Amino acid sequence: MTEPATSTPIGVVLVDDHAMFRRGVRAELEAAGAGVLQVLAEASDVDEAVRAVAAHRPAVVLLDVHLPGGGGVEVMRRSHEPGTRFLALSVSDAAEDVIGTIRGGARGYVTKTITGVELVAAITRVAEGDAVFSPRLAGFVLDAFAGSIELAAVDEDLDRLTEREREVMRLIARGYAYKEVAKELFISIKTVETHMSSVLRKLQLSSRHELARWASDRRLL
């Protein structure tokens, strides 16, 4: 009797600088994607990610946007495996992050509010060659092509901030308390306060209320 053919699991490399988050995502993928996906390796920064992609040649790299060593776009720039596609998984849903990542070569962009089942479906679609976005993020991409988002001015302002300061800025601007930001980013409250002071100084703002208005005007929320 002939054995039924079995499909090869989709190989995934998981890239994020937070070990606790990587463990959580891996557990979700292994539970929701059993038999469909296989996590081949993990990486916490750009150099590790580039080495993992070259060594394992995954079908999909699940890639955080803000990484030590140059960010997710740098990983894509330095990776040269023709069969590998990139899916961004980020806490940020800001227009310039979404558009910059897609311009850098990603096939899709989803946020960290996604469920395990949804993430498995997104990875599968990207592996098959589809582009995957949530409706709101897809709107950013369409707006950019239509010319209704002026990215140059936004980029100039954001270039003053480090990647971590950008993450803190967006969460504070959305109304998160310092304690909530610390929990979300796996850092101390004191570190959040330090980053917030630096953000206000660099952007020449005097309060979190001004920061919220600044971010809203630039469609960063």
C-alpha cells in the first residue's frame, strides 16, 4: 500500500530582540501551526539574523522592525537567499515603519496583537507569494503610493530618535502610562522616564500632551 504524500513544513526564522517575546511567539506557532510550520532558528539582532537566514534558508523570516544593529530593513538588505520572504511582526503600526519596511523588501506587515492562528495563516500566505497586511496597514501603503503621506518630513523628525525612543514615543503618545510602557517593552520604569526625557528634548516639546499632538499630526499613532 502506498503511503500518502506529506507536505514539508514551512521553515521559519524568528527574529526579535526580546527573548520572552520570541518564546511566546514560538509557542504560539508550534501550537497553532503544528505540522504546517517549523521554527528553524531564532535571532536577537541584525548580525544573528543574517547568519541564521544564510544557514537555514527559511521560507519565511518573521522579522521585528526595530532591531539592534540597523533594524529589520538592514536584515533584508544583507540577506541574499532567493527563496526567502520576509514578514514584519512589530509593535509599531506607524505609517513610516510600515512603508519603510515594505520598501526594504518585506512581503507583509502584521502587528503583535495578531493571534497565533492568524499569524500561521499570514506566514503561510507569504510563503506562497502573497502580500499580507491588516486593512489599516494596507491603507498606509496605498496612501504612500497615492502621495498623500509626506514621508520625508516625518523621517527627518524621527531620525533624531533612537529605535527604542521611537517605541517609547509612540506608546506614550497613545496614552500608555510609564508602567504600561515598561511592561510592553520589557524595560524598567526608570528607563522609560529616561527615554521620554530624551524624546521631548530632541523634538523640542514640553509635555506628553504636546507629544501626542505631534505624533497625531504626523500620523504616527
